[in-house]
Amino acid sequence: MAMAGSGLKTVHLNLPASTADLRKLEIGSVAYLTGRVFTAREGVYKHAIEDGAGMPASRETLGLANFHCSPAASINADGSHTVGAVTATASFRFARWLDGWLKLSGCNIIIGKGGMTSDIYRNAFVPNNAVYLTTVGYGTGALLGRGIKRVSGVYWAKELGLAQAAWVLEVENFGPFLVESDLDGKSLFERENEKIAPGLAKLYEGTRPATLRRYGETDNKTDEVI
Amino acid sequence: MIANSALERTAFELMTKAAIEIPDDYLAGLRRCADTEKGDLSSFVIQAMLENYEAAKEDRRAMCGDTGLPRWYVKIGNEARIEGGPVALETALRRATATATHEVPLRPNRVHPLWRTDHNNNVGINAPEIEYAFHPDADWIDLTTVHKGGLFGSDYRMLFPGDGIEGIRRFYLDTLIGFGKRGLACQPAIVGVGLGGSKDTSVVLGKQASCLRVVGSRNPDPKIAALEDELKEIGNSIGMGAMGFMGSSMVVDCHIEVGYCHTGGMPMSVHMFCLSSRRSTARLYPDGRVEFRTDPEWFTDYSRRSTVEWAQPMAEAAE
Ligand code: SF4
């Protein structure tokens, strides 16, 4: 389901993806996924790595694509699941666990919102042959909800609660996503920031720094708040 | 008398509409962005969002997986009478919020700030927020719900008269650029600016300006209206579009609301209402009629009055 009129390259990936598959991904390409993904965020990371609990299930059961998300979902009385809309949560907050997590889980695709810094890509993603895909918008929750065909398991719901649990999702043409980092650790967001930066000085003509400064404030327009 | 059951039923309906149906004025504004956007990545994002709104309506599912923080704005006509009084009204709004969270479903986002206790219904201490306003010569009640998303995209700053328009421009740009990178604000957004008041008033006015005025509306003060146009324009000339990619789609519209402030200061707030600009309004009459709309009509000549006494503007009085 490629978007009409977009000149962007579109890739359909079957999961789990091989390193050779990932090698073909270029930053700024559109990706759709078919196969198995699982949700895991700070709750799972902390429990698996810091509490030493290990992985909630085998690599075959969970898959190798980790989605930073808490679905708008519920567990029904008969044990089945209802998933409404899903939207990724901002990933930069989880950066500190990533190196340990990629080694422990074997994941080679991280899906989330807004990406991380290229430092993290170089130091944690590249050595583990992993890429980062970002959701789009970021409000495309209804489209993503459509791509989820089935929930095949929920792990650590009791330990961590529904929002933080590991949800295993069987997906089909799940997307759209944009390739934010490739196997070399390049970042699409940082590339775009660099393109925008040179125009900013002109824009700030006709403005004046506030009389009252704030602690921790920076005046470097190429800085980011993350 | 406006029946309590009608209030609860209507509030539930509003919660559902807000979560699923993007308001027409925002949709039209985003389509205009789609027509003028030249950045290929930013265009792609906007196109995906337009398809997402369709999918949400077709499937009757929430447009965004983060269903935000549901809150209420209540405007009460001076002659309106509510069955059970204001306490019954607040109970009806809390019930509707809880029921809709289970039935739409919405994400139970509301937790205790320290203990992270989640009632799984978006209701808790001081939640949902309910803000009130009043209206002369009216026997109806307007209920508006806003499902405000986004941990990013709002900021406050104490400026001073000497900072002037140049200081306003600077703080506005700082906020848009800071939160626009990587699309943390989920732009293109309706940007609200609150100017003046005391600190809390400034923040409230900015939020109301972004969430409760429709795209295309202008402040009745022509000089403020011109500043709204200017700020919209410079926001779209940052060079940044959707998700912080190169482009021109940052601001769908800019709204400014003002309040009289301390003679020494000029407090300012900036708020961004995201790609899921969710709001829905209904007017309930004592005879049982209910009219749904997407324009909250929150700001009026009455709410913006600057005099001691309320005197109807001449034009309206002559009608
Ligand atoms: S800011 Fe708005 S569009 Fe973005 S994730 Fe939150 S609710 Fe959705």
C-alpha cells in the first residue's frame, strides 16, 4: 500500500530480516513489515537487563523486531485480545539500555518514534547489525492498527502491567515506517537537521534574545533538546 | 432544566467523536499544507496522515494510538439550569470519560505523578480537567472535549516590555525549532500563543488559543490578527516540515490570545496542537435538543471584554 504520488523508495521486508536484507535499506526509504514484531520498552529492558531476568521468551517466539510501543489494547474475558490504534513512543529515553538489549535479544530492527543520536547508532546498533525504523507522523495509529492481524502472546503482563508488557504481534504490510538509521549508523533526522541549520541565522534577524536568561539555556541553534 | 442523563450521553458521544474524527477546519488546513509542500519526506508524512484519518473513520478506531489527555471545557448560559447542579454535571463528565476509555477504546494515559497508579479510565486526582466559562442571555450549555496529545511542544517564558515584538518572535522560533526537530511536536500544528496575564493565565490562554479556536479564525484586534499572520508565516519559513524534515509545513495556523498583565512584565506561552488536533463540541438546550459541532466558540466578545460592566456591542444590540 504505497502512498500515492510519493517519489520515495518503498521496501517490503519479511521478518525476521537477514543482515543482507537490512544492507539494502537506505535512510529515507519507506518500509512495510510482514511477520512477527514484539513490544518492549523501559519496563522490559530494566527487568531483562538490570534485574537479570533474561528474555521473556525465545527469539523464535518473540521475533527480532522490537517496537517501542504500548498498544491501546485490552485482554478480553475469554483470553483473546483487542488491539485498537498503536503509536510508537519516543525512543531517545531508552538509549542507555540499547547495547545490552541488542546483544541479549538478538534484535536487528528497532521501531520507534523520533530515533536516537548517531552516536548511539555507531556504538550500539552498528556492532550488532541493527537498524532503526521510525513511525510516521507520528499519529498514524489507525493505519498501524490495521496492519496487526493477531496477538500471539503477551509476556510479563503480571510483572509489568499491560502498557509495559511484551506484546507479540503478527503483522502484515505493517507500516508505513521510514528508515532512520542504516547499517553504517547514518541518521536521517540528523541529515535533515543539517540541511535546515544554515537558514536559521537569517530567520533570527529581527529577533532579540530575552532580557531574562534561564538556567541551562543554550543559544546554539544546531543543538537538540534530547 | 438540562437533564443529567442528556449531559452524560452527549459527553460520551463527544469523547468518541473527538478520538476518531479529525475536525474539518484542521483537515482543510492540512490539505493546504499538502498542496504547497515541496519536501518529499514531509509530503509523504502529510499524505500518510490524510490516509490515517480516513482509516480511523472507516474502522471507527482512534486516529492516534496515543489518545492524549481528555479534558473538558464547559460554557454555561447565564439562564441555564442544570439538573443536580454543578456537582452532578462534573460527575456526568467523569463518568463519560471513564466509559469512553473502555468502549472506544482509549489508552488509559492518566496516572498518579509519583506512584504511577492507573485507574485504567483516564480519571483521577484533578483529572480530567474541567474549565468553566459563562455566557450572557443564554439558557444552553456548551460541552467541549479536547484530547490533547504531546509531552513536547509547549513552553513558557517571562518576557519584559523591553523585549517587545522582537523578543516574542525569538521565543516563538526557539520553541518551534526546539520541538520541531525530529517532529517531537507532531507538526504541522495549530500554534497557540498566550500573551500577558499572570504566569498561569498566560499558559492557560496559550493552550486555549491552540485548542479552542478553529483554523482560519483571527483575533478581533486587527494588529494582533496581523501578528498571527506574521507568526504563521515565519513558522512556515523555518525550512522545517512534518517530522522535522526539510519543508514548509510547520504551522497550520497561529492564534494569539491576550490578558492584561503586570505593568513590569510580558509573560508568554507557546502551545502546539498536533496532527491529532482532537476537539468536539455540543450545545444542549433545556428542551432536549443537542447540536454537535467542531468549533468550540470559546472566545467571544463577552470573554474578551475589557470594561467593568458588560455592555452588548452595538452591532449585536441593533439586530
Ligand atoms: S502528539 Fe498528537 S499525533 Fe503525536 S503521538 Fe501524541 S497524540 Fe499522536
